[in-house]
Amino acid sequence: MVDEAFAIGNQTAFFVPPLLPFTFAVENGFDAFEFFPDGGPQDHGWSATDLGPHARTFIRATAFEHDMRLSVHATLTADLHSPAGRAALMRDVELAHELGAHVLG
């Protein structure tokens, strides 16, 4: 028997727009969702810059309304040792902040 509740979640995928799996998670009552703004193989996926202000506001409000915890997974190129890597990390930090994410991993 489990004494504590645990969250059931979903995450974005590089091969579909990020709002598609998020909407699926909301519609199916998931407790958590992770955004992974990485380009995927050959950079065919999505990045933090693909989610504009309206989408970010929608996600934040919808997650709050449904008591869904959000997290953002840093891109694979996030690296404090290079200017480009630091810029990628800062985009992910900004995304996490604007979405109201509880975790940036």
C-alpha cells in the first residue's frame, strides 16, 4: 500500500507541437507535465522561442486551473561553459519562469 499520492504526467515530444501533448494531459486529468524544448534529432523539434507570450500565458493559467505541476527540462545544448550554451539555458530558465514551472531540470 502506498501512503503518499504521486503525480501522473506527460511531456512534450520533438515530433509534435508542444501544446498537443499538454492539451492531452489536461483533458485526461494528469497531475504533472514537463516541457522539453529541445530540437530533437537534426533540430526538427521545438525550442523555447516557439512558445510565444499568448501560449505561455495559456499554459500557466490552464495548469493553475487544473492544479497541474509543470517542469521544464533544459535543452541538451544548455552548457554553462560556452556562450551559446549559457544563452540556451537562460531561454529555458525564462520559459520555466513564465510557465510557472516548479522545476527546471
